[in-house]
Amino acid sequence: MKTKLATLCILALMFLAGALWFNDWLAIDGCLDHGGQWDHSHSACMFHR
């Protein structure tokens, strides 16, 4: 029973990590589409005039 629970926890963590990565990817893609530059150190979109 413990192995099933452990497997479930690992799958949940992988799913969560995947969702966060996908969310970041969408944010970066949207940023670049609007002419911005993605700043990885701040996880933010930077617009230079």
C-alpha cells in the first residue's frame, strides 16, 4: 500500500512541476510575442524603449 501512495505522490509532484513549467513557457512566449525580453533571474518580462 505504501508503494502505491509513494507513486501517487511522485506523479502529483511531476504533474505540478509540469504545470508550472508550462505556465512559465506561456508567459515567456507571450512576452517575446509582444517584443519584450524575458529576464530569467527575475522571472519577469522586460521592455526596453
